[in-house]
Amino acid sequence: MNDAFDIRGESHIEVHKFRAGAIIIATLLALVIQSSFPIHFAKAAVLDLPLLVTIYFGLSRRNPSTGLLLGMVIGLLQDSLSGPTVPLGLYGIAKTIIGYLDSSIGARLDTEHPAARFALTFAFFITHQGLIVITRRILLAQPEPWFNMHLIVAALVNALVAVFLFLLLDRLRKN
Amino acid sequence: MVAIPSRHKSLVLLAGVVVLQIFMLAVQIKRDSQGRLIRVWTVGAVSPFERAGSNGFGWVRDTWRHYFALQNTTRENEQIRRENDALKLQLSQLQGKAAEADRLAALLNFRRSHAQVPMIPARVIGVSMGTASRTIQLDRGERDGIRKDMGVITPDGVVGKVVETYPNEAQVLLLTDKDSGVGAMLADSRIQSPVGGQGEPLLVMKYVPNDDTVNLGERVITNGMDRIFPRDLPVGTVAEIKSGNPFKQIRIKPAANLERLEEVLVLQSMRPLETKTEESPADAKPPAPNAATPPPAVRR
């Protein structure tokens, strides 16, 4: 997954490669922190670190195929660890689509600026929650509100955290 | 065979992967299967890291609370400051351990005072991944005797029930989850109604008619009808009452602090726990007729 590849017609946008094992370790760390951190810091439950990792590697790798596959793997892992009330595929579908969308956008725009990262993470967080609501309402026939203020606050918090987290993850890139 | 233009390949892959997962969802719903094998593998692979992460974050939290918060108080010379910092760090670790010892002592006392009821103490090593569910993960599993549908409590009150077990871990559905519920009643008026979660910090009591009188602050306890929890365990207190149609909208503040659970007790039987509240014998209701482990009469 760490090999370079060509992007059709967008060769002026830099494709970033990462150190060996960086994506796997970052993904595992995101899942462990997502699971352990809120035990001691309850407010941290508002973060969706697996989503932020999906967005980051999608934007950096800029390959829709690897982006959607990484999103699917992270989403299914999240489903597996969420207990039997969350069916396998709920986060999987949402993160697959997010992985595809953000790597497609990453291939067309410069997404290195913190403001762009903030705005994109905000938009992807809302889209991700929207996809979960659609899956729950249409495929699982479960009542779920479309919108609440908590969603906006959570999106803002995640976007802010993403700016700093992405700077940290930038250090995993090969120069 | 129709050739797919290379620029559409990722789109085709996306469609394929999404359809595959929709199919997987459909299979789970239709067959009521929950992909247990995948979950067992994933939990088995990730839980050792979760244990380490949980311990690590606990240490960081204790250090943060007791060390950094006090750091500005040191205005001594460098040598004394260093010694002071080292002592404070040591103190913070001891305070963390003392707090943990207090919690464990409370659990132990609770367990001793209900020695006739078999319980398994367990530590929380993980919480649910995201907002779609409210679960916690315990460091004890099938090998320790934990089984599906066992009740989980703290000395403060009901926490939830075990929904999945693995060899060394178990997942507990918290009372606050949308799919959660417990057979309950109001302690004073003895009105019975299930209490469930809404995915929010407060619980909801569902079927209390508008004509019935309910008071703010009234205690809500288990009624033993769900065959998971014995009678008279604290569920919470009435925090909000509104008229509804046809039932009142009653919101309950959970008795146990479900936002911050570190150690819990898993109930291995339905035997009732002795409670200190005084009640007339006439109020004691008979056990559920088809209870898994029929509870004897409530001792008071």
C-alpha cells in the first residue's frame, strides 16, 4: 500500500509515500486510543480517530482505490469492536465512501494547508454521520435523527483535532 | 467481456465494496447473525493493546491531575524544585493507586456484604468505537465464567448487561444504549415500567400513565422481571417529568456513573441482593415464573 502510483492527469499534485508499516500502526493506534481514552476522559468520546486516520491517508495517498479499501478495513474493524448492536458494515460502508471521496478530492486539490484540512474534515465528518444515519434508517429501519447541534459541535472538534493530528502524521511521510 | 475504462475502475470498486457490505448487513439481519467469527478475531487481536492503552491513559490522567496541576506552586531553588517535583510525581502515583484502592475496596465491601450472590469483579478496558452504540469492554470473559445476558453493576447501581463474550473479554451494553432496557419500578409508588436508554446520558421510563403520580427525585429500582437483574438494585432517580400522550415522559438519572466506569461487578445469578431499605413484606413480589435461576423470597 505504500508504493508510489500515477494519477491520471493530476501529476502536478504530489503523492505522498509513508514509512513502512506507518498506515497499519497509525490505524491500530487510532482504534486503541478511541477505545481506551474515553474511559479516563469521558469528553474524548466525541472524537472519531479512525475517521480522521481514514481522511488523512486518503488525502495524502490520493488514490481512490486504496482510499476506499483502507476506509473499508478501518470501518469494519470499528464495527467489530463496537459490540453486537452495531452490525458489520455500518461504519464500513460510511468509511468506504469517505475513503473514496477524500482520496478523489485529494487528487484534485491541494489539501496541505491547515485551513483546507479543517474545512474538509468538517465536511467529511458531517457526510460520514449522514451516511450512518442513511444506513440506519433505510437499510436497518432504525429511527435516527438527521441532525442535532451535537453533530456540529462534534464536527468542529474533530476538524480542529485533525489539523494538529495531520501535522503529526505528516512526520510519518518519506521525504 | 466489457472493458472498464481505467478512470472508472475505482468507481466500480467502490460500488462493488459497498454492495458487498450491504449484502453483509442484509445477511446479518435476515439470519440474526452478528459476524461472531470476525468479531472474535478482531477483539482478540486488539484487546491486548486496549489493556495497555487503558492502563497508560490512567497513569497519564493521574499524573496530569496531581502533578501538572500543582506544578505552579513550586518557587524554590532548582535543587529543591527537582526534589519537590520528584516527590509530587511519586505522590501523584500513590494518590492514583490510593484512589484505585478505594474503588476496589468499595467493590470488595459490596461483594463481601453480598457474599451469597456470586459476582465477578472486572476492569473496564475499552469503550464503544463511536456513537452508534454505548458499550464497554471488560478484561474478563468466558474463561472467568462470564456468560451472555449476565447483569453488570457497580455498588452505586445497574450498569448494563453482557451482550457478547470472548475467551478473555466481554462486551457490556450500557443502560444508556438505545437498544438497552431493564425491568424497573418506582421505589415509593411501586409503579412498574421498563427503563431504557436513548443514546444520551439520561434514561427514559416508558410506560407510566399520565394519571399516576411520580415525584422528582424518586428512586427507581429493578423489579426483577427481566430475568437479568435481581430486585431492588438502584437504577437511578427521576430527573425530569413531562406529560405525554398517552404516557408520561420520565427521564432518569442513572445511579451508576456510566460515563466513567473503571471497575464493575458481573452478577452470576439472579439471587436478590440484600438491601438496607425498609419495606413491608406485603410489597415483596414473587419471582418471575420462568426465571433462569429463580430468586428466593427477598430478604429484608
